[in-house]
Amino acid sequence: MGQQEKVSTSLAGAVSEGISASLAPVDAELERRYPGDPGTRQPVHTVYVPGEAFAADTIRDWGDRALAALDEHAPDAASFAAVLGLADELAEPVYTRVRAKLEREPVEDLRVDFEDGYGGRTDADEDAHAARAARLIAEAYATGTAAPYMGIRMKCMEAPVRDRGIRTLDVFLSGLMEAGGLPDGLVLTLPKVTYAEQVTAMVRLLEEFEKARGLAPGRIGFEIQIETSQSILAADGTAAVARMIDAAEGRATGLHYGTFDYSACLGVSAAYQASDHPAADHAKAVMQVAAAGTGVRVSDGSTNVLPVGPTAKVHDAWRLHYGLTRRALARAYYQGWDMHPGHIPTRYAAVFAFYREGFAQAAARLAAYANRTGGDIADEPATAKALAGYLLRGLDCGALDTAEVTRLTGLTLAGLQVYAGPRRGDLTPSAK
């Protein structure tokens, strides 16, 4: 045994206690503002359906139309892989999983739209459509046919449409309560936010609804849609989106980038309005930094190039959508919007390829870290957390199976969650 080292100190215990006391407010503020990622499942996309068009069979209809598009324009793994440039070893696994996903769970997150996608309707029409949306969503959750996440996008808090948006939200939430209560997967979207005060107004609105219906305080959260330049950079030069997250008082669940409204706000011409435009990259980077550590997720926008028409045109649109989705995933934007059933085959193809391509390496690195066996990469605890989170995201969407992840990592699902952090209020993953 080696010589026992003599340990000497010079500071009295009161010094450490004093420093801790002085930093107690900072400790509390860090815990309040930056609780970390909630660890719950994040959908890979959000599908928007106009309020008047939403029906009981909407989700199944989107899945069937997506399958029909595959049957017509890429009827087998080889043809689909050729369109998207998938590696040979990924062609069959990705195609098989895409088809299975479209049959089992074609939509992960659905928003019944009462804003831009809704158009001009009478107040009576909007009341009826909001009530119908509540009834159909409640029935879908009761029968097991719902998407994991569902809700509405109301009108914004700007003066011309404020009262109408508030009423639509009230009708919708009241309808859910009358039908048995708010589902766990409920998501609300507040669009065109320009000032933090509009977020505060949404918080007060939800507080009043919770009081009126005897719900627990903070039960209802919402997403903030980033569609204006003012939501990124305030008049005083500060990042307005950071203020908005704080103004939500813990209710904000996501920041959703609005590709076309934001681009138009900056004067980008229609031909160049896209989620990979430099203006879009800047906005999403600010959103990402503002949201980091807060538990608020960031979602990319959409493409308006629809995969319709002859096969050559569909293939071009698929390649564009696939490339934009892969680009977003590499930048840690794990969610986006899909505007047409023809988009969801390439949404899932991009997501599944992203996770399957990196699966073996991520599993090996996490296993080496867990077993302290080393390797050619010196991973740290933060990277181990990212590796476990990557694998869990792959499991959630159906890109990976629990058995294969366990086989390569040596970790159970519970073991993965230890490295990724606790998963609070989780919904059942897509496939295991």
C-alpha cells in the first residue's frame, strides 16, 4: 500500500456555508428556469388539418393515402431507396418500417387548425367545428384510434381575432371536459406571437379555465409559434423568444417555427421561402439557444412543395422533403410540420434512416461508457446522456426495437433511461 497522504485545509467551514447562502437565490433560479428536458416522447412531426375538414377517419385516411402514394410511386424497397439515395443495407429495413408505421401509427401529432389553414368562417361555423373537434378527439382517445398527441391551433392574441380565438379555445376545452376530461396527449398551439405579454395573456386564460373547471393549476400547457421577426429580436435588441418562455410560467411545451410567415415577414421572396434559408437557420438557432435546458422543445417548419402529380414530380418532392428532414435532424430539430399525406412516407424514411444509420455506433459507445471499457472515443457523462437520448428517440418513433438496443448496449430500457435522465409523464413509445 502506498503512503497515506496528509490532507490540509485553510478555510473554515463557515466560508463554504456563506458562499452557499449567497448563491441560494441563483440555485433556485437555475432550477426554475432550466429544469432540463422533460424526457417525454417528442413526436417527429405535427400534421395540420383545417377545422372544417377534420373528421373521425382523418388519421386513418392520411395513412391510407400515404400507403397509396408508396404503392403508386415506390412499390418496393429498391425503388424507394433509389429515389432517396438510401444505402443498400438500409433499403429494406427502412421501407418495411415505413409501411408498418403508416399502417399502425401514421400520425404522431395532429393539430386541428382554426388559424391560417381554416379560412374565413362565420362564428356559428367555428363554434360548431370547435365543438366537433373536441367530440372527435375525445372519442378517438376513448377508442384507441387517436394520435399520441392531438389538439388545436387557435387564432392569435392580436386584437382583430383575439376574442374569436379565446372563444374557440373555450368551446374546444369545454367540449373535452364534457366528454370526460382532458386527454394526456392534449397539445394547444398559440400562433403569431410577437410580444411576451401575449404569452402572459394565454397563461391567464388557461388559469381561468382551470379554476372554472376545477383542474389542477398548470394542467394545461401550450406551444408558442414563432412566425414573426419580433419574436426573435425585440425592439431593444434582446432575444424576445427567451422572454416568451419565461412569460409562459412553466406552461410552454414547444417553440414551432413558421417557415412561410417568418420568411415573408423578413421580405424573403416566395421562391426562396424554405426551412433551409439562412434567415430560417438564424431564427431556429436563436430558438434553440433560448430553449436549451428549459424543457421547451423546438420544432422545424414545413415545405409547401407537395408530392402530387406524375411520378417524376412526386419523386422530386420526396427528395426535397427527405433532404430537409435529414438536415433538420442533424441540427437537433427532431420535429417538423407535414402538410400533405404524401409527405409522411419521406418523414418516416428520413427519421428511420437517421436512427438506424447511427444506431450501431451509438450503442457501442454507450456500452463502452457503461462498462468502462474505453475505446477510440473518450465520452463524457453529457455525451452518454446524448447517446442514450438518441437511442430512446429511435425507440419512441419505431426506428429501433428494444431487443436490438438491449443486445448491442447490454442495457434494459430502464438502464437507458438512467443515462438519459428521468422520463416524466411519458406516453407509450411507438414500438418496442
